[in-house]
Amino acid sequence: MQLGAKRNIRRTIVLAVAAIMLICLVFLAEWIYRLLTSVTITIETGNTNAYVSITPVENGSLENNLSASNRQKLTKNVRYGSYVISVFSRSDHLSKDITVGHGTPRVYRLALNGLTAAMQPVYTATVNGVNPSGNDLLFINQSGQLDSITTNNNLNQLYSSSRLSEADWVRPNFGLLADTNNNLYLFNNGSIKQLSLPFAANPNTQQYFGLSPNGTVYLSNGGNLYRGNVLGGSYQRIFSSAEDIFQIAASNNLVAIVVGALVGNPDHKGQVVVLNDQGQTQRSTVLASDLTWSPDGKFLAVTTNTGIQIYNASLSALGNVPSLSTVSSMIWGANDVLYYSLSGTLWEYSLKTEEYFQLARTNGQTPIIALFPDQTGNYLYINADNFDPITGNTNGTELFRVGLNGQPVNTSLNAAGVAFPAVLKSYCSVNFVDFSSPSLLISYPANTSQQFCGSAVNAYLSEYDISPSQLSFIFQPQG
């Protein structure tokens, strides 16, 4: 063998050995790195029939393929990063965000304690723009009229001159109403007046509105944002963009908007922009589709692709609520408590503890559409699809409420809150209402007697083993 060939062989061997040593060093470095950035943690609960789990937060953990669950207790070696730990049973669910790192806790204990509350049917008719904060329950009915239910469960019509579509309430008996043509109306202690606009109302353009507690009105038309006051005066354009404005959330001294492209953006997602009274702006780096201020104006919650992000007024991130499904609605209760819905489940998030738990769920897991807190903090009202267990179909929407202070609910009457069959509604309009006490609101046409409708309702209730003595019958002639 020639000398040159021998040298080539030796060079090849040396290179191969060097490559193997380099690979070993890489694996050794990775092993040392994992050793230094891994810990063993334990999640446990005192609920013997509950399960505990750990799930990495997307892009927040060094090991995103880790996910595990076990009954009552789970011990797992995990990398440094952000995780969601949970305890859940067939009816309850509690989760908490944790950050695993040097010096963080190694044992976490979670308890359910019967967190999931019962949902109480309030009104089985299709409603929108609900305001439960006053003595009466205000809402927009299916025909676009503004109605109220009194403390005696009586139904009153407050406004029917135009077809209303949505409302923004900031106090009991004080808010803005919009009709299907994008005209705006101020509702103030029972009186309604149409507001002047800085542009022509047009149902075919992107126009949004927001009202602050101090009476400041914010209006958008395309990419322009205007500020005015319900007491009158001229509007001032305070923001302009080549893109469209999709959402407006107003507090006393701040307004937050979502700005994004109109074309190719069916979900209306965009950048969050916060403006103060001096016209100064702050912008977020995440894409959002909805936003809402806390009552004191200190915290802003926005929905993103991965859940809910909590910011302060300067758009500095304060908290995160990760979610694997789309957030359908959210609203602040107290200043540090956020309520939000995922399909047919209602959740509560505490900014103080960074815990979030399943507060309630709808019958048949029908989607929750909107949330409305009352001013007392006693109840949270929920607008959800009206699910008929007989047909398995949905029929408009239904208004529920959940007690936030452990109020007892008579679930034996929940069956009365289902949609009455179409054959009965064709001649007797029947809706369950329980704003103050369980009742049936029965409207009968001129060619049908009150007695006939009452007998038909009694026969239907008997199918659910509900005695008519458990309910009050309120009869009203139609028209």
C-alpha cells in the first residue's frame, strides 16, 4: 500500500473519531443541560374521584411534547417553563398556571370543593343586549324591540320605533342602543333619544360604538375613530388608519380598539391599540379579536389564538389564560375577576391567584353566546342556545344565570325552562321566566281562550313531572 493511501486512511479514522467524540460531547452537554433545567414536581388533590394533569403552555416550555394525567396524584419530571396544572372530575374543573424554574415550588395541591354551579333558566325567549343591573331586566327581543321584565315577572315593551340589534350598557338604565341601520340611541332612565353621528349611518359598512361610564361616546367608521359625548357637542376624530376598526372597548379615560385588514380576515382579528385622552397610543404585538376593560379601567382582557391575554393600560402583559378552544365571550365581574366561555362551559379567572375554574356548563353543551354581570355581583347572566332535549335541536337562544355567592337553585324546575313544542307555540306563546320567581309567561291570541292555553301548558308540564303549583301562570293577550 502506498504511503499516501495510508495517510488518507489515518486521516479518515481521525476524522471519524473526532466526529464521534463531538456527537458524544453534544449529547453530554444536552444531558447536563437537561439535568440543570429539569425538576420533579408533584400535583395532588384530596378529591379521591378526581384526576390531576399537567400540560405545557405552547412556546412557553422547553418540552412541549409533555402531557400527563393521573388519578388524585401525579409526579412528573419536567423541564423549566410554563405549564397548566389541573384537577378535574365529571362535573368540576380547576386549573392554574405555573412557572417551573429554579426555586419554584415542587408540590402543588388543588381542591375542587364543588366549584361548578347550577345554571338557572331565567327567560326562554331569544334575547340580546341584556342589562340585569337595575330593578328590571332589560333586553332586546327577537323582533328588535326593547323590553323589560319587572320584579313581578311582567313583560313590558319600552321601545319599538326601530329594529334594534345591540346594546352597550355601562350603568343600570344607562347605555347606547344601535339599530339595524347603524343609528345610535341613548337610553337614560327610561327615556330614549337618537344621537347625531359625525358620518352617515350605513348598514353596509363596518361601524362600531362604545360608551364609557362618564358618558364619552366612541364611534368608528372604517378606519376612523371619533370621540363625542352623550350630552351633545361636536365629535372629534382621534384616530385614523388605512385598515378597519373591528372592536371598541371604552373606560373612563381610555379606549381600546382592534385594527386589522378587512379583506381576507373573516374573523376580524387585528392589532390592539389603546388611546388616552391626550391622543397617545400604545400598540400590542399580538392579534386579537375581542377586548374588554375591567370596571376600574386598570386591566384589559383580549382574546387571541391561544386564549386570553391580560394587559394593563400601557399594554404590558400581566397574565395569560391558555385555551385549546375558541373563547366565545368574556366579561369582567369584579376588578380582578374575568368570566369567559368556551363553547358550552363557563369559566372564572382570578388575576390575583392566576387560577381558573369551570363555573358552570349548559344543558347539552350548547354554545354560550354572551355574558352579562349584574351590578350587585350576585349573578352572572348567560345568553346561550336554547336546546330542546326532545328533538335535539336548538331553537333561538335562552337566558340563564349563575349565582356567584353560592345561591341555592331549585334544579327540579330546570325542565320547565326548555323550549315548548312548535305545535303549542303556534297558538299559545309560552316562555319560562324566573327573574324573581319561577313563572310561565303565556300569551294567547284573540281567537284562543286563556283557559285553552292554560290546559295545554298543564298537559305539557305533566310530561316532565312538574306540578303547576310550582309555577305562577302569567297570562297576557297577544298584540
